Amino acid sequence: MKIIIAGSDSIIAEDLQQMMKNAGYTSILQTTTGEETIEKVKEFEPDIVILDIYLTGKIDGKIVAKEIKKISKSTIMFYSTIRDMQTIQEIQSVTAGSVIDSHKLLFGLDDEKQIISNVEKVMMADVLTKEILKEKLNKNEC
């Protein structure tokens, strides 16, 4: 699985990267700005982007997520060290009113097992969703 970790705080992003490595994931890129993240998504074609909502640069994580949705099928997870209603609402605004699976929000980045579990749940759900959509398309073609 290919992962991009996009975060403005290099210490937190490095911690997340180390957690992923500890779980056996080795194909990981780290970015710090929104612009860099979008470029790396185009080049690297990750399976998942773990995205800080408050990136540095000219564009923040909300705009980056919208751009990634336009150019990639990558799964997007958000993380933030700020856990308040405004942050959650900002993340929800990116999803165009759809319900956000709580596993796609990482708050309190100190529980490594929980973070890895959430990443794996999100990826499994994404794979299953794609398989179900593929089956429905195949049935409609018949």
C-alpha cells in the first residue's frame, strides 16, 4: 500500500510515518504543503493520503482534499491535533454533506494501535466499496 502523509508539523508527520513503518508499510511519502501534496499524489498515486486539515502553504487541507478527489481515487483520511466542533465541521464541508466515518478522522495521535487500526479499517472499507460498485456495474452491463 502506498501512503502519503501530509502535515505542517514535521514532528507529528514523522511520528505518523514511523507508526506506519512499524505496522509494516514501507512505501510512504511525507509532504508539508498543499501544493506539494497535490503534485505528489499525481506522481506517486497513493492508496491513501493522511492529511492534516491545517497545512502550510497557499492552500489548506480542505482544498487539497477537494483537488485530490478530482485527480485521484486515493482514500483520504484527516488528522488534526485540534479536536473541536469547528475542525470537524470544516472536514465535513469537504465531504459535500456526506457522513464521515469516524475512522477517517484521527485525533489524539498518541495511540499507535488505534491509528493503525483506523487506517486499516478505512482501506478495507474502501476496497469493499469499490468491489460492490464494480459488481453493480457488471450486473447493469448484462
